[in-house]
Amino acid sequence: MIRGFDLPLVAKVVLVNLFAILLLGGSPSFLFAEETGHMRTPSEILEKGVLRVGMYYQDKPPFVMTRADGSLYGVDIDIANGIAQAMGVEVVFDRTSKTYAELTERMSTGEDFDIVICKLSQTLSRALMVRFTKPYLVFHQGLALNKTFISKNKLTNNSLIVDLAKMNFKVGARYSTSYVEYAQTVFPNAKVIEGEWEELVEKLLRGEIDGLMRDEFTLMSLVRERPDVALYLNIYRIKDMQDPIAIATAQSNSMLQYWLDLYLAQHYPQPMSADDLIATYPELWEK
């Protein structure tokens, strides 16, 4: 009997085995996520001579882009190639993951990739599954609001976010991205509508949703690509809300995370910003 509960025979056997393992100095693998699946330490990566990098399946300018000859380039490609070069190994890109949730889940065990570099935001929920490096890029969170909604509710810039946090309104966030979590956190009373990016933009323009959250860079890109949206939307940079972008590795791979942090400290001592991306790839902003 333990506190009035009679343990089943199976539970008693498990407890006896657990105590035996602990007394022998062992670690009960069924209790710890880091013991499940397979992940490669830095020495194993060096031994195999290949760094496996997980990425989203589609291009994401300026992070991942494809040239006419099929070769890849962009911010995340440069970082991945730099890491592989510093290790003295080849790099292989796996671009089969269709969502960021899939990328994170596959990275959690390290079975498929050694690292993920793909404009991956640090969030609390993802940090329960993977191990993040220090950010190599920090965006501000952004918000687009329908002008009719702004006028109807007499919203002003001075107290915009505070007022919205108290309101019941519809805010869009791209499906399976960090902005679903961000929207739920920043606007706890709002109804978060998930969907594909292009679909959400059209819903916002038609007034079917009131706002749309995304990083400042993506919202800036939207205005550049579609200047007409400025007639119907106001775009805001939420200065107090950051969106840190980092490299992920398996939750148990502390050795690789430590090495990656050293690499980033030497090559990216200060996280990049949206302005840095524009300066690095000005051709993407030419009309």
C-alpha cells in the first residue's frame, strides 16, 4: 500500500526494476526523451563526413532560394555551408518537410537531421522538443490591420497593442508557424484564424479577419510586392515583441549545440536584423 493505493502487480514490478537500475547507477531510458531515437554527436558527424540539414520544402527568400541550375543560395544556405566548412564535412539538405511542425518533430530525435536551419523561430512549445542555439537573426513581430477595423474601433497607435489585447477580434496566423503561438500570447481574447499566407492576406483585405500577425520582414515584403495593400491595411512593427530565429538540434545533443553556439559567436557576434537582410540581398527589393 502507498498512500492508500494498492499498486497493481505490473506497477510493483516496474518500481522494483526502476530502483534496481538506479542503485546500479543506470538511467531508466523509458523516462527520458534523450534516450529515444538516434542522434549523432559532433564526433559521429566528423566520422561520417556529412552534416545533415533539415529545411522546409519550399524556397523562402532570402533564406533559401534556388538558382536556375538547381543550386541553393540564401542566408540559411550560407550559414549551413559555413558550419559544414568549419567542421570539414560535406553538407546534405533534406527539403521534404511540408510544415514547421513536421520539421520540429523530426528534429526532436535527430534520426533524420543533425540540425535544422530554416527561419525557425524559437518558441516555448518548440523548445520542449528541440534544443536551440543562440539566435542568429532577430525580427520584430509585425501586425497588419484592416483600416476599416481600425476606424470602427477608434484605435490609435499610442495604445494599439494594449487595446487589442483586451478585445475580441479575429487575427490571422499562418498555419503551423510560430505566429499561431505568438498571436495567442499577445492577444489572449482574440480568435486566431489559421491558414495559408496568401489566403489570410485576401481574407484581411476583404475584412473577413481584422488583423494578421507575421514577422516584420514578411509584412515589409508584402507591401513591396503588392503596393495596393497599403490602401486597405496598416502595417505595424511591434517593437517590444521579438521573433528570434535560431538553429535547432536534437534535444539531447548538448555537445553539438555548444559547438554551434561557439561558431555563431565567432561568425555572427550580433544577431542579424531585417535591415541587414535587405542590405545583403538588395536585388530582392528592386522594383
